[in-house]
Amino acid sequence: MESSSSSCHKHSSTSVEHPKAIIHIDIDCFYAQVEMLRNPELRSQPVGIQQKNIVVTSNYEARKYGIKKCMAVTDAIKICPNLKLVNGEDLHNYRAASNNIFAALQHWKCPVEKLGMDENFIDVTNLVEERIKSVKDDKITFVGHIYEESITECLCGCHLRLKIASQMAKEMRKKLFDELGFTTSAGIAHNKLLAKLICPLHKPNDQTTIFPEHGASFMSTLQSVRSIPSIGSKTTEALISQNIITVSDLQKVSVDLLKKHFSSDMAVRLKNLSIGEDNTPVKQTGKPQSIGLEDSFKTVSVKSEVEERFSALLQRLLVLVREDGRIPVSLRVTLRKKDVKRLSSHRESRQCQVSPSIFTINHGAPTVTEAGQQKLMTLIMRLFNKLIDLSKPFHLTLVGLAFTKFQERMTGRGSIVNYLMNDISVQSVLNITNDCDTSASSMDYSAASPSSSTTTDLSDGEVEPSPKKPKKVNWIAKRRCLSKEEVASPSKLKVGELRLNSRELEKVSELRLNSRDRSLTPRASPAKDNLSDTDTMKDGSEGGNCDECPSYVDKEVFNALPDEMQQELKAMWKNPSNSELPRSSPRIMNKAKSNTILKYFVPHK
DNA sequence: CGGGGACTGT
DNA sequence: ACAGTCC
């Protein structure tokens, strides 16, 4: 992004100062719209969405009565006695709707970043550039509101770009309404900050564009620094203590003054935000990095009730994990102690590893047996014990449960490995030999996590061995065999379905440049491999990030694979009993075959 | 003051 | 790992 402008910075006539076009789309009163779509009778009535004793949002009918976000239920009913309350504690439907919206926005092939459930940023810069080439300028008209008509146009061409972006915003909003039934509001600007802040100006069901030259003056109309996204209660407190209350105040103070109370980085960022400048990129949203649930309540003070709450949460959580498709490897328990002083925030948590073998792939989805659930409950209560001294009374107001790290699942529909395993050319990469018994006992099974890890070792006979003391296993003996049909089954997936996200693609190029110093397991013991005597070993050189690779694997090919897949493969080599592998003799990857694989992973040009 | 998550910093 | 901050 930056490089495009620097390449022509000498020629001010072609310099692009505001090269991007960003759309922010906000679903109007999201929860309420979801409920009204489910039950159209609600449309004509005032509706509030209730979570515990709070009305978290409401439809526009209810807002006429003065219902506000996060209002107490009792207050809301006083204001509006015939308010229809819908319980919104289970977010399942909202999450599904949110995913539908996100999916619909992928249609334009632009980066889309989700912000919470009901907001999305779309970077349409590339799309705008394409359309500029293919369409006559004078046929382009604005759609929606403009924050302030400009007398003079910015020379960088951003007005034309934003004009086109305003049309795209309209198209997107139309699609969301026609296909999903949602009314939305949109903001169009050259950065995320202004796009988000300008969005509500003509809410609901309309859109607004702002030009860069009005950024600073628009920002100064905001009353509190708090209204700037990323400035929360703590930062606001710090600013107010310096007598900086409004955005206008912030515009006037020097960066040096700010540096006395914030990190240098933060000081510069704050100053830029105040004048409407923001260079943070729209980052394509992918799979979540954690999946969790919380349950809050008045007070819980007995262990058995805690256990019941966790058990209920676990049941629900396992459904979400099944839907996600990945296998979790880390579990976190959170709780909030009753504390008269602090309000909601003060949470404490403990986490530990979970053995992936607790999960089994069933009809392509990770599931847990009854016994597995017992094991998880044991882990949970053990973490709970670390947080609470049971010899003393305790009072909790919240418990939470989250899976926080994932191993891409190794088999099943949609899995990269599943796809590749159906490709004969790749079986040689994945191949596990039947005749390396001698090497099996000397394989390096060190876990990828550094031994300095402070991960709680909760292991006993029931849980995963500690990464600190890698246990040598004979993985040949433990390995499951596949039936002929499974090995021979034709690929169920089209190449097009094997789409990597941009992060993975980045990773590939990064790895290829940089495969040398990523060794995760500095070897303490030189006692390694009799593997090197295999006839398929073609490169005896040290280095690469492939220390755990069996010798028959082509390291170049391995290093070119996406990080996640590398992790999958390493996990399989480490624990073959956990995966289903084809059983055939080792082969050297031939060059032509390698290329056919690589073309799926390496970005074109 | 609900129910999720992401990111940052140590 | 875990807390803090933000949405």
C-alpha cells in the first residue's frame, strides 16, 4: 500500500495521497432484525432483546419510546409497558446470521474484516481501480449522502474512487437486503476510522461518504475522545486527567505532551486519529482463534454448582467445536469473583493443553465420547482448583470455558490433508514407511512448543504426556491401517475448494525465504537419526524447519507448505495413531509432481 | 452490565 | 501464560 505512493512521490501530479477506498457496513439493530426476520409479527411492535436483566438492543419502534442500549429491563418496561422482550442469551442464531452476511460480502472478492457480529469493513480499492478502467468517468454518479460537498476536489483522485465505492456500497447493501432481508447502514471513506465513524450519520438504512479533506473537521465535531474507536474507558481516563476531553482538544495538544503519558507509538496514533488519519489495513477475517462460552449469574458458592455450570457450558461448547471442524488443543477456564469494588471486568483464567486424541473424527466432525467428556470435566475442575482455594469460601459471578488453540483437523471433508491424501503425488510426502522400525524408536518427538513453556502439567494417566518429557512411542506399532477403499477413494474435492486464505499464502512465501531459522526444537541430544541411512534421503544438509520430518520427505516441498499444514504433518508424524494415513512404500517426490502440488500453494505472480 | 472475541504487553 | 483493554 505504502510502496505504491512512494514509487511516484517525486511527481506530485501522480502522487496518490488517499489511495484506498473502504466501506464500513453496519447491520441496523442487528439482534432485533434477526428476531424480526424469524418472527415477522414483531415488526410492527416495539421489541427489546434481553440478556439476563438487561435490554441489550431494541428495534427502531422501541427506540421511539427512548429505549437505549444496555438499559435495565425494569427501566425499559417503565418507559414502554408493551415492549416485547425476546431472550437473546443464546447467540447461535445471531452468529449464523452474521456468518451469512460475511459470506455474502465475499462475493466481491475483496478483503472483508468482521468487527463483532454486526459490522464489516470491506477494502474495495482494487475493485474500484478495475472499474475506473472499464467505465467512463462521466457516467459515474454518487449514491447516498455526502458528509459535506467539496468546493475543490483533492488532486489525488480520491473523489472519483470514493464515488465508485459509494456505488459498490449500495450494491452490497442491496444484496444483503434482497438475499438475507437485512437493512444496513454504510460509511464510505479512504480509511477505516472515517468509514466507521461516518456510517451512523444517516442510520438506519442509508449510507454516507466522507472525503479526506473533511476528516479533521468532522472529527472535531465529535464530543468526546471516547467516541474514537480504539479509545476506551482507560485511555479516556488518562486523556481526561490531562484535560483532554474532546477530539478538538486532542487535535490541539502536541505529540510530545502525549508521549509523557503514553508510549511513543500510542501517542502518534492518538494524534493521527484525532485528525481523521488511520493507516490500519482491512484484515481478512478467517477462522476464530478461540471458541468460548460464558455464563454469568448472581452468585455461586458451592463446588457442585460450579461443576454443573461447567458441564452445561461444555456440552454447548462441544457443539460449536463440531461446527467449526477443527480440533482444539488448549482449554481455558475463566471466572469472575464477586467483588464489590470492581464491576464486571476483573476476570481470572487458567489454561492447559488437551490431548487431541480426546477428539475423534465422526462423519467429518470432531466429536468427544462420554469418557472424553469426563476427562475434559476433570481438566476443567483441576483448572478451577488452581483458581479457587476450596478451603475458603468463594463467591463467583461468572464462569467461562474456551478452546483457544486448534490443530487443523487431519481428516474429513474440507481438510487440506484429506485432499492431499487423495492425491497420489502427495502420498509420498505424507508417507509413513512400514520398514523403518529401527528408526522409530529414535525419532525426535520433541513437541513444537519450547521446553521453557510454563504450561500447566495436569497430566496423569488420563491426559496428554507433558511436552517437557516427550515420551517415545513406537508409532509404527500404534499406527492405524486404512482399508484399500479408503486409500483408493477418489478425491472428493475440487481444486477450487482448496483455497488458502491470504495469511496462509503469505506464510508460504515467508517460509520459502526463511526456512532456515525456524527450527522450533533445538536438539538437546545429538542422539538422533538412523533415519539418514534411508536410501530415499536425498539431502543430508542441516537446517530447514523440518527437523521432525522423516527422511523420505522432500524438505523443500515441506517447507513450501502452509504453516498449518506443516503443523498437521508434524503432529501426524509425532502421533500417527491419531490420524488415518495411507499405507504405502516410501517414494521420492518427483519434480513434476512437486510442481503440481506447489502450484496450489504458491501465489501466482 | 451481557456474551463473545481480538489484540497487546509482560 | 495470563491480564488488561477494546469492540
